[in-house]
Amino acid sequence: MSSAVVTRQSRITRQTILQFGVLVLTCVLALASITLPITLRPASFPLKIGDVASQDIQAPSTITYTSAYMTGKAREEAESAVQPVFLPADPTINRHQIERLRLGLVYINTVRLDLFASHTQKLADLDRLSDFQINPETAQAILSLNDQRWQSVQTEALDVLERLMRTTIREDGLDEARRSIPTLVSFSLPEEQASIVVDLVSSAVVPNSLYSPGQTEGLRQNARNKVSPVTQSYIAGETIVLRGQVIDETDREALEQFGLVKPDNYGDEFIGAAVLVLLMGVFTGMFMSRRLPYPMDDLRSLVVIAFLFITFLVGARLSIPNRTVIPYLFPLPAFGLTIAVLFSSELGMVLSLVISVLVVFGIPYNTELNFFYILSSLCGILALGKARKVANFFWAAVAVGLAGAAVVLAYRLPDSVTDALGIATLVGAAAFNGLASASLTLLFQFLFAQMLGLTTALQLMEISRPDHPLLQHLLRSAPGTYQHSLQVSNLAEQAAEAIGADALLTRVGALYHDVGKASNPLFFIENQVPGKLNPHDDLDPVTSSATIIQHVSNGVTLGKKHRLPPRISDFISEHHGTLITRYQYTRALEAAGKQAALPDPKMFRYPGPRPRTRETALVMLADGCEARARADLPKDEVELSALIKRVFDYCQGEGQLDDTRLTLRDLNTAADSFLNTLRGIYHTRIVYPDIKVLPKGEGETFEEAALSQFNRPTSPIAARQIPK
């Protein structure tokens, strides 16, 4: 493998790495732009319940929502207002408790009558009574009573318990019922006996009206259902939280509705943003590498695109979040329009889609803004077209404004919370957006074209005017070269249109490709007067070749002097590539004869570089075809087609088209285009006879005298009769 091939491969590898680096760096900066809190008015705040607001927070838009917190609170209040439901007093419970008390009294009687148990054993037996809690003092008193008094205590205890259980006793009223027992005991009993009755009855009293959980829950559920959802409304610009205010549940909920509270799952949000940016980066890289070789091949252009992308993205993220009208004023379509002017409409549309998606990421209610930016940008780019006139920028402004206004009306008219004044304000903002976007595009395309050497359609239209100083210089100094350049521009432009290349750039580049010949016009045959001496006849082949080759460097110098764009200078330096001046080289070979030292081909080779774009390659091919056709004067279409094929084969064989991305299909299409154009230029013409006008006779018109000349037998076309 030759060193030149290795060098070229290393250059391509290095360029690919740099391109990938620019794309990765742009993705990283884009991710930082949409995730870091860089906005002038933050879209979200790190606030929790109980925190103190550090600034006033206003509603970014008008909204009415159902407050889950306030609705839940109202339902809880309605539920708590419902009293518990208790069942009616149950007679079964009353009888059961009276029976329990009677059995307990029987047990106590048995203990009292136990003749074999000591006093201490009786106290222990009473303590084992499970249904009653008899304290030691009461047990001592029971054992000390005689039978008559104990009988009175039993009778009174059963009577009091029966009367007490006839009333409704609930769980929450049990203590109150026990406190009322002393008032029910007969006042005829001594204090000691009454105390025993109270203790015995207190142990037997239980609730007889039980709580009904089913009925209570049903009533509470009905009460909850009767509460209507509580709505909360905010108007755009209304203050939600004042500075210094403690955040409560209602404030937190309102901030969440507007998306003004930072989520707790920041990691998930970051991962989502990273996935979106990665997707957009892969999509853009695949599109540019497969569909648009330029500007992917130009690192400087990639840097310009990345700079514009990040500038507009950061500017949008700084000013758009938490605003009401400013998002519709921000001239984001200017980015797509600028890319379309500097590079291509297709690239402008794709990047407009990408930046529109990223700009509104994470912003509440972003669907409307997303369509606002996408549709206004696409419509503006379509209206701008090839941007060859200032009027195109005006129509682009109109298209951006109308598209934005249409999106506003489509989303805001069905929205009852936006009044007519608000809609009119947003429509006016959309109109301003169109004017601002078109104006910025005009400014940006001029600045970048001047600073970075990029070429715009307006610039090409300006320098293609016949009154341009350099074209005037070429016309006056080398009129033959000027006419040759016009023919080449026609050939190359038609071929560029046919293969989908930049026709305007090709035409303008062809106009200037031979401008260096104006420095030494007589050294080029198209500027030489027939019959005069050819200056090359007196020069040796090497000097003659150097003089011809010098027109390339002279042209580059003139281009810099007249501030031609670098892409036009590429046509001047690349239109001969690294070909050889074949006529002079052939003369040198003839002069060398059979000598051993043959002439060095490098002395007769153009410095190059070889064509690096389809446009410059077309100019090289058109230049060769036009020059050969002018020299050979093909008689018919077959000879013309063979001439074009020879030029194409020669350039391909010399490797001049290797860096241009021209396909075989492109070359065949270009050859057909050249054939059609050259066939129109060098078509066969009829030979018109001379007309000798005779003096008019008396009463004879000029036309009659001329016709009478054709009708004479001596006329070369006497057989032809021309009707009057």
C-alpha cells in the first residue's frame, strides 16, 4: 500500500474521530441544557411541605384542577360528622348478666356456708371467682355479714342490676352507668351493705346496646359520596406562593399541578433526558452521514451547526420555562432558517424537529409549544426555499407567523379558560416571532458567511451579476475566456440540476473558474486573434506549461482580492485537479525524441487539489467537454457523445473524481445533460444566400424589388417561389 493511500486513510480516520467528538460534545451540552437549573425563572423548585418559599411563585398559565387534598379533607370532615350507629338494647344481654350475677351470688353463698374452710380459705375461694372482681375489703365484708343482711344484699343487687340493665348502655357510656349505681341502691341499706351491692353490680354491668360497624360505615360512605370534588383555579400570573410563606399541603398540590416542584425521582428524570438526547443524536448523525455528505465532510461546518444548536437551545431553556407569552416570542425558527440558508433545507427541517423536541422537554403543557415550534419552523423553511431574494425572507416571516398563529388558535379556541385578549396576545406574539426569526436569519447568514467563509444563495446571486468588478475585468481583459465560462456554466448548471447537486453554486463557480486567465489573456487560445502569432510558439514546453498552470494561482489571488467566498475559490483551484497540460507535455516528449532523459511529468501537472465536491467535478468535466467540442467541432450527435465519453473516461482514469462522491448513475446523467446542452449549442445551421438589393423601380416597393430578384432565372434558388 502506497504512502499516499496510508496518509489519506489516516486523514479520513482522524476526520471521522473529530466528527464523532463534535457530535458527542453537542449531545453532552444539550443534556446539560435540559437537565441543569439554568433557567432565569426556574421551572421547578425544591420545596416540601413545611419549607419556606424563597421567592414569589406565579402561575405560568391559567388552570382549573380538582384538588385531591381539599376534596379528601372535605370528605373526611363529612365522614367525621356522622355519629356511630348503635343497635337497640338487647334483652338477651340483660338476662344473661342477671343470670351471671345470680350464679355468682350462689357461689358466694356456698363459700359462706362451707363449714370445713377457714376464714383465709374462704377469702381465697372468693378471690377465684372469675365473673366478678371482688376486692379484699368487699370479700371481708361479705364474710362478716349475717345471713339476714346478706340476703338483703343479694336481693338489692339483683334489683339494682335489673333496673340498670333496662336502660340503654353503650360502650362509651359504661363508666357513666357504673357511676350511677350508688343512686339506684335503696337508702334503707347501711353504707357497708350498699358498698357491697355497688361492687357486685359494677362487675355485672356490660353494654347492652352494641356498636354497628356496617351501618356506621355505610352512613359515612354516603356522607363521603355526597361531597362534590373541590376545584381550585389559578389565572396566568396569579401568585401561588408568597416569599416567606410556609408551604402547606394546598400550596404543594398547586405547585405540583403546574409542574413547579422538583420531583423526588431526579435520577429517573435524568435518565429519561439522557435517553432522549441519545436518540436525537443517533438520529441526526445517521441522517447527516447517509443523506448529506456535506456538511459532514467539513469539520468547520459541523462546528458552526453545533454552535448554533447549543446557542438556541440554551437561550430557549433560559427564557421559556415558567413563562406565559415569552415562549411564543422566542425566535426558535431562526435556527432552522439559518441552517437552511447556510447548508440545506433538508438539514434545516431535521434539526428544527430535533431542537423543538429538546427545548420543551420537561416543561408542563409542552404539546402546544412543541407543535408551535415544529410547524412554524417547517413552514418557514419551505417558504424560504433557496433564499435567492430578500423577498424570500419576507415570505418566510409570513409563513412562520401564520403557522404559529394557526397552532395558537387550534389549541386555545377550545380552551375555555383563555379569553379573547389572551388569544390575541399570543397571535401577536406568533407574528412577532416570524419577523424576528427572518430578521435574525438575514443577520446570521451574513455574519457566518463573512466570518467563516460559508456561501449563501444571496451571496451567490450577488457575485453572479454581470456587473461584478471581477467579471467585468474578465470580460474586458479576456472576452474569449468570458464566453467560454458562460458556456461552461450553462453545461455544469444543467448537469447539477439533473443529479440533484447545488445548481446555483455550480453556475457561479463555473463563471469564475478561469478568472485567472485575465492576468495573461493572450496565452490562451480563446483570447488570441486569428492570424496573429501564438506566444507559446516561442516558449519551451516547460515554460509554456508553467504559464498556463499559473492561471490557477492567479485566479485564487484575484478571488481573494475581490473577496470571493472560499467555496468559489475551490472551483478555481480544483477545476483542473492534478491533470497534466497534455499539449505541452506531448511537445516535450517530441522534443526529447529517443533521448534517455524524458521530461518529468510533475513539471506539467496542475497543483490541484483534485475536485472534492460534486459541483467542482461537474465544472471540471464541463470545462473539458466545452473546450474539446470547440476544438473538434463534432459533426453529429455520435461524434459529440464520443467526445463527452472520452473526457469523462480520461478524468476517471486519472483519479480526479475519487473524492467527489459521484456515482456511475450521476456520471451517466451528467453525460446525457452535457449531450443535450452541447447539441443545442453546436447544432447544424443552414447557409443563407446573399441578397443583393436592387434599386426600386417606379411604383415598386422594397419588398417587391427583393422578391423580383429571387424570381429571376439567374438566382441560385430560382426554382424557389416565395409567395407575396
